[in-house]
Amino acid sequence: MAEVRVDPLSGLRSIIAPARAERPIDRPAARPPAETEDPFAAGNEDQTPPELYAKDAGGGWQVRVFANLYPALDADAEALERDAKPDLFTALPAAGAHEVIVNSRRAVCALAELEVDELGDAIEVWRLRMREHAGAACLHLSVNEGFEGGASIQHTHAQLYALDFVPALIARERERFDAYATRTMGGNLLGDLVAEEVRRGERIVAIDDQGVLLAPFASWLPYQLMLAPRLPRQRFEDDGPSCAALLHDALGRLTRHCGTSPPLNVWVRTAPRGAEHFCWRIDVLPRLSGLAGFELGTGVHLNSVSPERAAEELRAA
């Protein structure tokens, strides 16, 4: 059974999930998956857990959802025996839900290979499934692409984690949103940041009628991008603009700039439990350089491409 363990030195949490070691790892990431070996392909539905939801598109499902076969979280997790030294060894059941959302019936490896309407359909299902788990303390939806991005199966898919706790990084963001609102008498941290970035222009990549795409001021890795709605909205899963077209534009720019769709991670940040002031966003993190001992040991990232240069190059892509 998976456990959430608390590091006694930092207080940070890790999920220990031994069952995930059984996942099939399909390493080649430059070729489309063959249907005979692709458990997410149309016709191979018997290779996955039972379907939780499917969006149909005439000739069959277009987006499909099922529980992760190798879950990091378990809705039926049982309480663990308390350790005799709980201040040193704290372990909790890894309770929650862990779902897979197959973004397209087409056997493609990257979101960038989808048409804008296909990506819009996938995002519609992301939001629907997030609403299904509205009672969770924190929702985290992510897409991993390429072996460097942590993808174990090439066929494009998202993973939704419904956590019963708020991870430290997200709790810190929640606190900063609330503190900023107090200092500014109600200002929204991300909303005001986006407005100022638009005014300055140097890190803006693209703008449409729903959102703003920019290279973050303190980017972790080269060509990192952040997408935010033009007007602050707490939760991504609520009705309103999804910025699907702008995300499609962002992925296309990265593909043109790199010459191919790079390995990357995409995740949705939405308001966690207890957030009074927040704004959702989508982060896109190309994995063009690795994390080494400095980054992993300090939590401080080294980025060899300035966000200003990245924005300029991606504007031209």
C-alpha cells in the first residue's frame, strides 16, 4: 500500500508507492506508439482498468478516463499503525484518487500533435474530472512527454491526482497570494503580475482573447512558459476560459523553435483547499536540460537561457 511519509528534517512529504515499479516503461520517445503495443490505443480498452468516463466523437471515444493501474493514491487507503517515534517517523495513508486521461484516440506522443479542437476536447475532460473530485484538498493535473519528461507510455495522456493534503510548494503559493491580497487591499498576485508583464512586454510571448503566455521572471529551465487567464479566476475547473488555443499555440512555438516537440511537463495549478485569493495557471516546462546536484540539493534552479531571450525567440517562432 502506498504511504505518505514526512521527512523529519524538512517536513516535506514523499509518496512511497512500490506498486509503481511494475509500470511498463516504453523508452523510445521519437516514434508514434504501435497500436499492438499501446494499451491506450482504440481497440485495446481491455488492457486498462474499467472506464470512468469517455467523450465520444461520432466514430468512438475521443477522450477516455480510467483509474491508474499503478496508483500513487488509493481512495480506500487504510490508517497506518502509529510509529513509536512519530516526531521522527511520520507515515500516513496515501489517500485520494489517481486517474489517467487519454487525450486522444489517435496514437500520437505529444499534445503539440493534436489539432486545436482535439486539445480543447481533452481540456474539457480535464476540467470535468477535476470537478468530479472537488472535495480533494488539492488537485494536480499533469502531462509528461518523452522519457526525459517521465512518460512511461508514449500515447499522449494526462494524470489527475486528487490529494488529501496540500503539498508544501502549493501551500506556499497560497500563502503568498493571501499575503499579497492583504498588503494591496484585495489585489490578486497573479492577476497583477500578468498586467505588469503585459505593460513591460519583454517576457510576453503571445496574447489572445482568453489569456496571456509569458516566460516566467524566475524560470527554472530554458524556455519555460506560463499561461494565465486575462482576468483572475481561482479554479481552472470552473466554467470560463480554458485557454486551450493559447496552450496549443505555446506548444507549437516550442516545436518550431526546437525543430521537434521537446520532452516536457505540463501541469495545471488550481486553487487548493483554504485559498481565499488565488488564480489558476498552466505551466509548461521543456526538459532541455537536466537537474543536477545543485538544483536537487538546494531547491535553487540554474537556468542558462534568460526568460527575456526565451520570450524573444519564441515570439519569432
